[in-house]
Amino acid sequence: MAKKKRVTRKQLLKEPDEFLTFSAKAIRFVADNQRPVFGVAIGVAVVLLAFAGFQYFSNLSERRAYAMFEQGRLNYLAEISGNKTTPAKEKEQAAGQFEEVIRKYPSTNAARFSLIVYADMSYHRGDYQKAIELYKKALGAFSGEVAIQKLILNGLAHAYEAKKDYRSAAEYFQKITDTQDEFMKGDTYYNLGRMMEALNRPEKALEAYNKVLQDYPDSAGFRIAKEKVLW
């Protein structure tokens, strides 16, 4: 039997489009093997980007952008970790670092992912409008990358929910359920049911919960959806 040729990470990340394809697959793997599913995009993005290796790009701007992004990512992780020994100044630097990547290196992959991470950071800090603006920019930046776009749509939906704009939240959850790809659909139908309840549309809520019961028994919201339907 011929020995399978090993593809190095450097070869895998040689071109931006190849990197994004790799990123989408990695995001799917991480999300499919995590429970509960992350409320917004960063849970997957942070895990992925911890080992994605932007530094393997030969483009100098990409390497500089990645270095700046990585520092912002680490500062943000320090912030959300609750580590009391982390200086407050370092925790506050992340936003500025993400903004600088986006401003100075807008065409790099580091800038694209900075939009997602910065959006999530804004969400967790309670600046939901800022999160929405950044997530919407990220949607355009990742045009055609279905897995990543679903994470961004999920982030948008949760940000609108946090603003109590349940109609907009439902619309963005619906965008995920309307896709042909099954990725994230089970948990999204459950979230869509919650929004329909908030909008006082019980029939639509039951329709979404029944979809979870019929097609997504392994989803995180299955047990609660079952209780909703049987209640």
C-alpha cells in the first residue's frame, strides 16, 4: 500500500482561500464536539485561532496583522478568564488592538477574524449595538464561507436578543435554519422557538420545538424543547 503523502500545515495555509476552507472545517469540528453550543461566535473562533497559524503566511502584512491580532486575542482571553492577577490595563488593550488590525490591515485574514472576536467582546461587555455593527461587517468579510457565516448569524441573533429586539433575533436565527447545510440547525431551531415565545407566537414556537424533537435529538435544547411540547 502506497504511503499517504503528509500535507504540512505550511502547505495547507499557503493561500488565503485555502486557509478559510481549513478554518471552516475546523470550526465545524470544534462546534460539533462542544456542548453546550456556544452562544455567540467567539467560543469557536478563539479555540480555532489558538492553533490556526497565520504566521505561516509569507505576506508580511498578514504576519504583522496576525501578531497584533494574537496579542488582542490573548488579552481578551485574560479578560474573560476572570484571572484576578491579570492587570486591568492589559484587559482593556484588546479592543484597541483589534481596531488597529481592522484599520491598518483590512484585507488580511487577521482583520476578518478580528471583526468576529471584537464583536463577541463587545457583546460580553454589554455593548450590543457595537457587536451588531461588527458582526454585520464580518458577514461581508466572510462572504461564501457558510460555516463561519452561520456562527456570525448566531452572534447577531443573540446580540439582538440581548437588546430585546426579538423580531430581529428571530430573523437571524431563521437565516440559519433556511440554509441547506445541517450545521448548527438543531440548536438554532430551539433558539428560534424561544424567540417565537417572546413574540407571543405560540404556534410558531411549537413548530420550531417540534422540529428539534423530530430531527435533532442530539441537540443541546432537545430536553427543554420536549418539555415545551408536552407541557
